Amino acid sequence: MKFFFVFSIATLISIGGLRAQQEAQQTQFFYYKLGYNPAYAGSVQAPHITALYRKQWIGLKGAPEFQALSFNMPLLNQRIGVGGNISRYTIGITELYTAEAVYSYRLPLGHGMLGLGISGSVRSISQDFTQVQGTQPSSIDASIPDGYQQKYLLNFGAGLYYTTEHFYLGLSTPRFLKNNIDFADLSQDAVISREVAHVYFMMGILFDIADYTQFQPQVLIKYVENAPIDADLNFMLIFDERFVTGLTYRLGGSSITAVGESIDLILGMQVNEFLYFGMSYDLTFSDLRDYSSGSGEAVLRFNFGESRHSDHIEDPRFF
């Protein structure tokens, strides 16, 4: 059955024992940098909260869904940054809740500031095997538990984040420990699934190309050992420091067609000096396009800083 095939492949890739991308992806990653890099904390001029919601592969039952709330603020004249993330990620019968606290110490370097960040996280991972319907009884496979299973995992991460007025560069690993995420009662040597370290590299630069118009290319590269390198290539136009439009090309997808995972349209608006709202839509190129209607995402960002003038936020760099 088509659904069973697609669901099985998606679940294995996202949370199984394969060396693949396990973490959720976000098209508007540039508004959720704290979720990738703890050193981002304190890099903006005022406290701000970001809320993000993503529905992946719309129309496909059991497809990934992600919600997150992120907060960070500078202290001591931006020499210290603190913050945290709370997120929920579901795919198939698997549900992940993550709470993370971050700290960053920032040093002057050249024309900018270098942040050295650390993070600590606790994660609840659960799977409801009562929702699974197999062609054979699950009892014949010792690696498939019965009923509802849950466990808690502790982890830590670190990162570097350098920013100037028109440039940023980041490198991070949010989770170092290779925690066992199996629920089956197996020996240590028979562990099927573990958390794997994800390495993220991000970079962006802002150009003034005309009066009231800026161009910002950005990239997010995602690396996992023994898995293909994945990347998001983003190109944004910012008008009057208020209106945002852009495109992202995401690598990955089918290894046969090699056209990438998706092309993503992004639209956003600085509603007032405090509030930004953005949306994105991913047009899927992979074989999953036959089973879904693409992916959608929305982001809200609330800035607590005072505006320099009535229509624009204090920090207009969109970094």
C-alpha cells in the first residue's frame, strides 16, 4: 500500500537507526537560529521571542509536524546572552518534546562580536505502538515494544557565532551525546537507534543594492556522519526594512532525479516596531510530491526593544 511504504520510509529516515538527519528542519531557519546554535544568544540588541509552526508534507498521514517557542536576550552591554527553546516534533507514532537552556559569552573581534555558546537540554521521546498495524503480529519481533513507551534524555551542545553589522557566521552542534533511543529490551550490543550529532554551519551577508532595498543571501549546511550533506540556499530581498520576500532551494530529495528536495517561497512583514510575521511554502521535488501538497510554515517574532523611529525596529538587519 502506498501510504504504508511512504510512512515507513519517512519514519526510518527521521528517527530510525539509519545515519540520517534526525532533527526537524525549518525553512525560515534564519528566524530560529537559537534552535541551531546556542552562541546566537545575545546577538541582537533587545530581548525577543520567536514562535514557529511547521506542517511538513501536507495531506500525508503521520508526516512531520513541528512547533517551537524561543527566547533570548543580551546582558551586560551584549557581552552575555541567555535564552531557551521549547519545542515539539512529531512524526508517525513518535513524539519529541525538548526543553533547552542556552548561555553565550561574547567577545569583540575585528568589526564584530564572537559568541561562545553552550546549551543543556532535556528531551522526552515517546512512541505509541498501539497505532501500528502490521501484516504480521508485532510479538514475533523483539525490537517492537507493545503499547505506549516513553523515556527522557539529557544532552548538551556548543557553538560559535560571529556577527557584524552586515554579516554572520555560525558553527554548532546542539547535541553531543549519542543517547540510546530504543524502546526494545535488547542488549547494549543490539542497540538499533541512537541520537547522532548534527553539525550546522550557517552564514549570511546583507547588501544595500538600492534605496530602501537590501539583498541577503544565506546558507544553512547540515552534516551527520555517514549521511549525505544537506543544505538550504536562501536568497532574500528586504524592502524599506519592513517587507521581506525570498526563495530557498533545499538539497536532498531523490538520489535518482537529483533535482533537490524543494523550492521554498518566503513572505514576511514587519507589522510594527515590535512584531514580525512570516510565512513560507515548500514545493516538494522528491517522490513524496505524489502523496502530499507541499509543506507550510509560519513564524512570529516579537521584539521588546525600543524603535529608532516609528516604522522600523531597532535592529533592522534581519539577523
